[in-house]
Amino acid sequence: MKIIDKLTKKQRLIWIVLFIFIITMAKCLGQNNISIGIFQDAKLATIGDDIGNNAFTLDAKISIALQGQQFKNYFFSVNIEYEYAKIKGGDYSSALITPNWTFNKIINKLEFSGGPLVGILYRWNESYGTYGTSFKFSYKITPRLKISILGQSIYRADLRWRWNTKGLSYNGYFGIEYKIIKQ
């Protein structure tokens, strides 16, 4: 079975153009708030894993959320995420775009978000296309500051290509988010 998850130079260019298009559309359609979030993989931060990564292994994710108009109980946002992990077997990085529906007016101070994700990951000097789902629970400390738990299920073509696994990876992160622009 031939695995075709690796991206050619042309495919990488198409992904980059797609990223720029989505970011531009999100900006042009207007956002009421822009938030920045910093997350760390919870397992790698606390206990490590079973493949040789110890506790306190760096696996950081930066997320920029472009929030749209607030409706009665929810808003729509586009999150642009970059992740870098210094893990055994080779550094890992990814760039993801996640359109989210965020329910923020149902329970006081709590937000629930979810949506699909699509992006590119880079490992072992190769680029791979990826997709998955993302869910986030946040507690608002102040109108601008919140703590969050982020869960993602991501198709890891790098793992499928290298070790012929199913390639599905589940990750849990904890982090903090801050609204840098609030209208």
C-alpha cells in the first residue's frame, strides 16, 4: 500500500495559499475580538510518555483566535495555531486552522468550543497534510483572561508513513488566553 500523505512542493504552496486566503477572509469579514493563547501538552508537561519523552518535555502551541460577531449564545471564530514539540525521534511542528463555534452565554464564565481542523505538519524533513477535530473548555477569570483545556484528535500522516500506524493522535493541552483586542 502506497501512502500519499507526504506533500510535494506544489502541494505545500497550495496549503500556504489556502492558509493566507482563510486568514484574509477571516480578517475581511470582521472580527470583534482577537485573542492569543499559549498551551502546553499536559501529558508531556507532567508525566512524559511511553516512548522516551520525560516530564517537562516542550510541546507548546500558540493560538490566535479571530472572533466574529457575538450572537445570543455563541460566536464563530477562526483559530490559527502553531505547535512546536522537541520530542524523541525528531522535532515536530504544525500549522493548523480551526474554525470554531464557541458557546459562551449558556453557563456563566464558561465557554465551550469545537470544530474541525486542517493544516500542515512537519517532521523528519518532510511536510504532511493533516486534519482532525478540536474541542476546548475555558473558564473566564476576567473579561480578557481565561484558562483553557484543549483537546485535539489529529491525523498524523508522519506516524503512518514512518511506522505504518493508523496515524490518529489524541492530545490534551492546558493553557491561558488573553484578548489583545476587545470591542
